[in-house]
Amino acid sequence: MQTQTSPNLVGASRAEIAALVGDLDPRPYRAAQVYRWVARRLAGSLDEMTNLPKSLRESLARSVVIRDPEIVEVRRGDEGTAKFALAHSDGAVVEAVAMPMEGHTTLCLSSQAGCAVGCVFCVTGILGAGRNLSGGEIFGQYRAIMRHQGLVGAPVNVVFMGMGEPLLNLPGVTRAVELLSETVSPRRITVSTSGIVPGLAKLAALDRRPKLAVSLNATTQEQRERLMPIAARWPLDELLAALRAFPLERGRRITFEYVMMAGVNDTLEDARRLPRLLRGIPCKVNLIPLNPDARYLAGLAAPDEETISAFAGVLAAAHVNVTVRWSKGRDVAAACGQLRGQVIGERAAP
Ligand code: SF4
């Protein structure tokens, strides 16, 4: 009989599924079928596994579960963006976002139920630390949203830019990337870090390496420490040296995210320093005007458009590949830096 502690097939590796299924049917192709249903076809129940004999499905139903985090709320924004609150069996709630783009959907997943990094421009960071999510829990966010949105089989990009610092949860994130790679090319998966230097080497060692994004946000060590306390532990020069050594597949570039804050990091001096810092790193820069939050980010605002354009102009003139990313989903607090995992307590919003 299934119990709360019955093994969950969501998040299980091929070998783990082979061991679980092998006890009931030793033929290897049966385990391969089960793995395909869970990891590739994103089946939500054993009943969907129609090419398995009913007797095997019944035996499996007595010993394993297929459990994704439960979608407890969906908020839809004007541009088709959907923000999901997903609850785990221990009550931890995380948020993830689906954003329709041209020709595909981008899913932004969370790697932790909070964040200890404490960036001053990020609501998740202001709200504090939360536990690591397992690979199965992260993969479960993807499965739950793909099914809910009718996206199974459709092209998606996955970014680890939701709640949490992915490189502080490498076991969970690497397992999730492994499972995601069954249906999403690693070229379409991006792990975004605040700059956990030792984690970069571990990410670089993965067989199927996702793309890398780095949340930079400053052009001097002093400024970065003020905005991102983690910079005191892993200083800017160490981070840039690690990025220069990071192995990049042909044609790949590192994305630098730069959240622009009026009067904080938006001067032309900053703009002139940035290309010098990034010299020698194949990269592009995403300028992200701050998503304001009167409650949690009081005193911080986005620069005006003229300032942002002038900043971008300096980068372009220095031959830096630069884009300005106006975040989607601001109207439902689904934009960059706005995820908090507390939707349940804030249902007042329409
Ligand atoms: S920006 Fe990322 S690393 Fe920084 S506090 Fe927010 S979730 Fe954590």
C-alpha cells in the first residue's frame, strides 16, 4: 500500500526506477518504459502508462507514487504570463513562472524555498532563507506547469531564475537539469547565479552543461558588496577570473544580468567600467530596469528610459552585446526579483 513515504518516481534516476520496477518485472524495457512516462511524457499518474500491463500498474500503485508539488494558486498577467504558487508536502511554497515568448514558452523555476543571499533589490532575498529543493521537487515544478498549461511536447526554455541561489543547491539543481535534459536541450536551460565561485567549477564539470547567467549588478567591488552581500565572500575579481576559465561550448556566451537602479548603479561611469570588466569573456549583457516593490524594496526605483538608453548606448559603442529586458509579469509580481513563495497569504490581489 502507498504511504507518504512510498518512493516518488518524480525525480528518480533511470537506475532508481530500474531498481523499483525491477522488483516487480525484471525485464529492463519495462523500467525504461516507466522512466520515459515520468521523465519524457510527464505522466501525472500510473493510469496514463497505457503500454504497461494493468497488473504491473496495479503492483506499482501499491509501492510507489507519482507526486508533483501541488499548484495552489495561479495568477495570470496581461501578457499571458502565469505565476504559480506550488506547495510541497512539508508545506513549503515556492513560485514559478511561465512566460509566453515568440515561438516558445520560458519557464522560470525555483531552486530553494527562499534565499539566503540577501540581494537588496530582490524580494525573495529580503524575505530570507528557505530550504533546498530536491531535484525531484524542482523537476516537479516543471512537470506540474507543463501539464497545467498544456505544454507537454511544446518548445520551452527553462531558466533557474526563480527563488533561491541554484549554486547553493547543486545536488538538487544538477539532478533537475539531468531530468529536464530528457525533454529540453541543455542549450535551452539556463542556470543563473549571484556568483558562488566554487559552484562554477562544479557546474563546469557537468556532462550536459546548461547555459550560464550571472547576476552582476555592479561595476566595483564596493558597490557590489552593498547590493549583494555575497560579494564579500566571493569578490568580483575572483568571480571574473572564474568566469574567464569557465568552459563554453562553441557559440555560447555567458549572460550578465544587470538590474538597473536609479542613482545606485546607473551612471555613465558604471557603463564605461562594465566593458573593461567583461573583457575576454564571450558574453552579452541584459539590462533589467528594477521591478519596484513599495513594500519590500522601499527607496529603490528604476532609472528613467533616457538613462537606460544612454547606459546601453555606451555598452553598444564598446561592442558589448546588450539588450534591455523589460520584465514580463510585473502586474502579477512575477517579474525578476519579485518571487516570494507567500502567495497564499496575499490573495487579496485580483
Ligand atoms: S537575486 Fe537571486 S540570489 Fe539574490 S536574493 Fe534574489 S533569489 Fe537570492
